[in-house]
Amino acid sequence: MAFVGSDVGLEVTPTLVEGVALPTHTLVITALGINILDNHDFERLSETAARLGRWEFMLTINPFPVAGGTGSPLNTIATF
């Protein structure tokens, strides 16, 4: 798996894991080494795929460099 994505945040708050503020982030990033994409417009992506009748595409993700940051706004492009 290259990444985990959602159209909202991945975490449920308050968390039910005592002592861990962001358990999904902790597991996915730290333990599995997988990147997380939050707040993507997957509804629009699925509508475009349905209109084109194509369900395979290349996803290009261009993060902006953020000095000292642990995340970045993305410019994500799906090419069918």
C-alpha cells in the first residue's frame, strides 16, 4: 500500500486509545511507514471515473516544501 486517503480526517475524537492522541496516525505513519492523505475530493474523482468509464488512473502528488514541517498542502492530480 502506498498511501491511505480519506475525504475527511482519519481520526475519531476523542480517541478510545488511552494515552495516544492520534492512534491511526501513530499506527499508519510510524509502524507501517505509510503516508496519509486527508481531505481529498474522492466524490469528484469517482464521478469523473464513472463518466469516463475508467477505474484505473495514475495519481500524481506534488507536496509543497514546508521547512521544519511534518505535513504539506498537496496538489493532487488524477490522470486517466
